[in-house]
Amino acid sequence: MSQPVRVRFAPSPTGYLHVGGARTALFNWLFAKHTGGKFILRVEDTDKARNTAEALQVIYDGLRWLGLDWDEGPQVGGPHGPYCQSEREAVYQRYFDRLKDGNFLYDDGGAWRFRFAREVVEVDDLICGKVPFDFNNLEITPDMTIRRPDGSWIFHFVNVVDDIEMEITHVIRGEDHLSNTPKHLQLFRALGAEPPRYGHIPLILNKDGSKMSKRDQGASITSYIDGGYVPAAVRNYLCLLGWSPKDDREKLDLDEIVRLFEPSKINRKAAQFDIEKCNWLNWQYLVAMSLDEFTDAALPFIEKAGIPFGTRAALVPVLAMVKEKIKQLPETPGWLPYFFADEFVFEKDAEEKLRKPGALETLASLREGYASLAEWNAASLEAKLKELAKARGVKAGELVHPARAAVSGRTVGPSLYHMLEVLGRERVLARMDRAASMFAG
RNA sequence: GACCCUAUCGUCCAGCGGUUAGGACACCGCCCUUUCACGGCGGAUACACGGGUUCGAAUCCCGUUAGGGUCGCCA
């Protein structure tokens, strides 16, 4: 194993990138980075009917979003191209002829089948260990078709040929391929090629243990992109599904993961996918962002919601207040409307706060106190409110609640004093006046 | 059905012959607090079952059960 590591991710363009596939790609990528090897992307698009350019784009977008750049493959080229199987007809024909000349193939109604050696083949797996497969029973393991009557190629054959041609040294793939591996080993031997080392990683299941399919929550990488997840967070979460640094750390820098990653340390049991924990990690990344980074990340959602924030300079101070409340980026615009529009609907709970006996009276006294405040900032606003509360012999909350309701139409929000500071005296007093007349009588 | 993989809190991850079985998410209390969050403190919950091996098993072996995978002219 002195030769440089060459690993590959070989997806079929089906129109979406499954988290399981993404994790497979990630583990391959990590292994390449860890060993200083190469990560190759190969598109297995032999099924012409199903493959479209859009479906392929989803894979490229998903991998790039996760930061999994490929050293060789479509769009970047490389010495072993082309990297789409649909363009490698001549290569397959050459290998096919070799098998045919070696008497490994026979015609079965127009399809070509590969004749298995009838013996025990042992897979020596990086993750699962040595696993023997018995080919002696023809019923259980019938010979394998490698070419259809229409001349198109079957997965097993092109997969092996390309692994040979692309000089792949390690194949890290889903456990669903474990049973295919002895068949592939037979093909390697028939072609006189040294097989790569294999490592089969367990599948990802739903939280309840059922098989994860296309429509299940969190199954598609596109859903994370659209949902405003932090790519590094999703990547981090995926790393933790079946692998760990063997201590209790969970939020890990990519460099650290690259340094520690070992395929042999991957768990052998299937992991169940927990979107809640993924969300928590994502939030950890959100918390760690600078205000500027957070603004960049949240902006698309704010714009999409049509919040008339004006300039970035006006937006940033508001986000500074609200950032700590936000667990998911798409929630962001929900915290903003009343900062940028005087017209807003009062929530039912907020109305109740203002209808409470004495609420308008305390609000009026606060309004008066604020109207004459020398300096308009969070500290002075707080001091004034507390002074008035004390004078009236009530808890601060008695003033805070109606004030918040009057100014924002809500019962929850960021720190009241900071909110009032950002809103400015003029708007605050006007909104208090408006609430006073709205809820009078 | 046959073959293969797997089995620690609800979930993820530690543990690799001797631990009060640890951490995280979620959950439940309490505290903090102007709301909601955050934070702090505390709690409940796990070695699937049955046999071995051993002075001693979550850890090793064998069964059973359960889950998953594969048995295509899909990939």
C-alpha cells in the first residue's frame, strides 16, 4: 500500500443526492485528504433513459455545497477521462473483448453473461473484516449478466473496468454493495487486475429504524441547501454518523476531522438519522458565526420574505439583537417585520396584555418618562423603566409587557431596551400613542 | 426463503475482561430572567435474550430473536 491513495465517488444521476450517498462521498473525500491522495468523481450514467443534465447538476451542486471538491472528474478533467460512463464505450468494448477472448463469457439469448469460478471468494473488508462468499451453488449465485442484448453495459462490469482504468486503490461504498464485492473480485481476477481494497459502510436509516427513502425528512441534500443549513454543520453531522474522534467532541473543524479520519474506525452498525441533532449542530455553527457572516447567510431568506429593511447598515443592528434567538436561518424574517414597518398586526396575546386593567395607564406613564429622557439608549431606557416601576410600586414586568406589546404587537422578542433603542424615540412614542388609542375603552 | 452484516439510554457516539457503564441530542424538574430563548444545576432512561469460556463479562465464543442488506438484462 505504498502507492498513493485514489478513491472515487460513483453516483448515478437520479435527480437527487441522498444523505447516505453524500456521507459515502464525504468518507472517501476525507480518506483522500487524510492520506494526501486523490478523490475522483465518476458518473455512472449507463442507464440512458433515466439520465438528464439536471439530475447531474443536483449531484455537482450537492457535493460542492458540502465542500467536497474532486481532483478528477467531470468539469475538472484528469488523466483518466472521460469520467462519465456514457462516454467510455470504447474502453468497455476493449475489456469486453478481453473477457470474451479469455472464454469468461457466453451468449445467453443476446445478453452476455460472465461465468463465475465455482469456489469460495473471500472479501477482506476494511470495515467488516474477512467475509467469505460461496459461489459453489449455481442456484444461489447464477452467472452474472454484464451486457444487455442492445449492447448496453451492466453496472458490475463498467464499475470494475473503471476502477481498473482509473487506478482506484480503495473503494469505500455503501453496505448494499458488500454482496456484490465477491462478484467484482471475480471480474478483477478474470481481467488479471489487482483489485482495490474495499470498505463497506453501513447505511443510514430513519430515526425509527426504517429504511430511508427519497421523501423522508433530511434524505435529500437539496433540502439542506434550500433550508439554509450551514454546509459545515451538515458535513460535521454526517461525519458523526458512524464515525467519531473517540472522545466526546462533536463540533469539529474539518482540519481536525481530516487529521483523525480512519476508515477502519467507521462503525459497523447502521446509524439512524436524527434531524433534531443535526439541527442542534447547525445552530452551534450559527452561534459561532460573526455578525457579518450571519448577515450574509440570513440575507437570502430576509429578501425572499420581502422584508423592507432598506440598507444593510440598517439591518445589521437588528440582526445583532435577534441573532441569538435564531436556531434556523429560515426563521430569521419572522423576527423582523415590526422593525421595518409601522403597520403590523397585533397578536392575540399582545392585545390581551394591553387590555389588562391598568395596562394603558402604566404605558402612559412610561411614555411620559421616555418622552423626556435625556439620552435614548438601552441603558437609560432600562434605568428609566425601573425607576418608574419602583415609583409605582410594581415589578418591572408590569411596564415591560405592555410596552413590548404596544411597540411590536407581540409578547416575545429580543431585549426590550435594545429593541426600543434601535427603533428610536419617535417611532416608539408614536406606537405607544397608537396602542393607547387602539385599546382605550 | 437462501446468503451476508449488525445489536450499549428514544437517537448518535464512547467503552475493547475488573467502570458508581461516560458524553451529546431530545425529554422532565429547579435556578437565572422583562418575554422567548441562552446559560447554570439536577433527574429519568441502555449493555436484546439464552447458553458457555473465565476468579470475573457490555466487552470473547455459540445459539435465539430483532433490524438492515443482497439475491436483476437497476445502480
